[in-house]
Amino acid sequence: MPHAAARSDNRTPVEPVPPAGPARRRWPRWARWCVAVGATLMTLSGVALGGSLFLLHTATSKITQQNLLGAAAPPRQHQNITGAKNILLVGVDARPNQDPSQLTRADSIILMHIPADHSQAYMVSLPRDSLVSIPAYDNGATSYAGGQNKINAAFAFGGRGLTGAPALSHGFELLALTVRDVTGITPDAGAIIDFQGFKDIVQTLGQVCMYVDETTTSIHLGKDDATGKTAAPYKINPDGTVNHRIPGVTPNVYTKGNHCLNPSQALDFVRQRDLLANHDFDYGRQRHQQQFVKAVLQQVITKGLNSPTKLPGLLSAVGKAMTVDDGGIPLEDWAFAMRSVRPDAITTIKTNNGTFNSRTVPGVGSAEILSPTSMQLLHAFRDDTVAAFVQAHPTWVADSGQPASAH
């Protein structure tokens, strides 16, 4: 069904929150599912807790750790925190009660680069539909012969036939091996971010206040016009695309502007791609997830970690939302080394300058092709020359939107 036909003017908008003061300069883009969080989470203890060894240990001990990188990791012996670092962040959005036999694909794939001086961070989101060569892989339960496919399929093929922690580990490993082959980057650490878990973080904070940069209509959450109860406004196809509008249900609409979102609204907002006002689909969802994660981190630092009553629940929620592979470097060392990387010191850069560059591939469908300049960007991450790339390509820096004040 064409996107325009799925729209309706009879929609229930989410109540906007007016800015608390004069508009500030927009944050340089962190950008995607977001997001991203994982690495910043590694920094969270150091950034927000001010270097207290006791609190650092308390914070980092809440984070689930397991071997994710596997054969894609650098040798773990004698690893240290000095020098430039690259962290692979993967966002997953498995629904509650999802059939464990269904493949879980990576919803967001983010590379975070920390320059050798550890003064700031750069992030780039790899489009989920990027056409890549995925290497052959055997997870012990199912083998994959390798071949060309969309990059988010690597996570699914790696974990195929497995459930729980083994599925995550093998899915992440195959994705990391794919990223290494495509970009030349051997990740120094990795993290899986569970967007469902972020709902609990927002629950602890009470709300997340952020700037919505384009009007966004929900295909998942709405209100039954007759009963006033929450209901799905659209029929969704098995592949996640929109089938048709359900009569008598008004979808949630997140209008452009400042909003404070409750946990359900926040999670719903970052899932949307099909009915975005500017029809930018995956690039738009990537941008929104990144904006959301950055807003959450900002409010965790400015509000949550200054509240003795909120701190225990907040650290627990953050820990449950992430699974981290520290690459052989203790999380306390990551946190201390990255203590200067606050959310507003994260610059997000767009692949393909934020435009679609797609072609139809037999057996794969419509796939995104990374341009030669995008490959230059990824090589800059590998070579610690990102600042020079940004200087030469200023329009590739993504805009995170004007942040809302945290109420």
C-alpha cells in the first residue's frame, strides 16, 4: 500500500512540550540506535560518577558481560586502553514473547571511534540493508555457506538454530567478522543494546525529553476510537511492513517539536520507519534512535545519577539493557579512559551523506550500496583520521535535533 494512502488527518497527537528557554545550538549528531548507547554506557560510570573507584565498580558490575567478538576480536593478551579504539554496537529489538525459532536481525549497527587522545567520540551507523559479503560460518548448530546479503542478516545467520546467550554471541561474532572484512576494522570491544530494555531505563527516569525532528506516525500504537483503549492502528505484514490501516483506531502521532515521552511512547517512537514525514525510512529511524539514546544518556547524567533514590534502579536497568564484550580491557579502565566523552562530545557521521544509494540484487532484494566516500569514512575510523574526514566533508556530520530540556 503506498505510504501516502496510509496516512490520515484524524490522528491523536502526542502533547508537545514547549522549550524551557531559548533554543540552543543543535547537538552534533550522535546519531543511531541508536543509540550509540552501548559504548557510551561503557563510559557512563566514568562520566557520571566522577572517578570514584567504588561507584565505578558498582556501576560496571551491573552490566552483563560475555564473549561476543569471538574470532573477530584482537588478541586479548596484554590489551590496554591506550591509543585509538573502535567499538561495535548492535541494537536489537526483539518483541516480548517472540518465537525463539525466528531469526533476530540487527536493528541497528553502529561503529563508535575514540581517537587516540580520548577527547571525544565519533559514530557512524551502517545501514541495515547495506550489501556486503558475509563470510562462511558454523555456530555448532547450523552452518552458513557465506555470500552476498544485507549486513543485518549476518547477526541472524550467526545465531541461527541457537537461543539465549549463545545466539547473541554467535550472531554478534559473524556480524563483527563481516564488519572486519568490509571495513578493515577489528573492533576493540562490542555491545548489544536491547531497545526493549531502554523502556525500563525511561521508566526509572519517569520520561525522556527530546526534540522530534519530523512528524512521525506510529504503525504500532494507537487508541481505539470507541473504547479509548490502546490498540494497533495498522495491520502489519510478517516482514514488518504496513499492510493496511485498521478502521476505528487512531494512531499515535509524534509531531515535530519538543516532547517528553513516557516509556511506551519512547519505545514506540524509535521503532517507526514506514510513515515518516520525510519518507527517509531506515535513515530516519537510525537518526531517531540515536537522538533517543543520546537524550536518555544526557538525562541519566543530569538527573538520574544525581538522585540517590533513582541510582540503584537506574544502574540495574542500564545493566539489563546491555550485553558487553570488553575486549580484554576491564570496564573500569574503559570508563576512566573515556570519562571526558560526554553525550555532547559525540559526533555522528552519515554514510552515503544520508541519501539512499540502492539497487535490486537477485535473491536479496533492494539493498543499500556504500559509496566510495562512505568507504573512505570507514577507513578513517580504522586509521584514526576521522577528524580530517569531517573537516573535508562537513555536510556528512548528522544533526541530532534540538534537545529538549529534561523536565
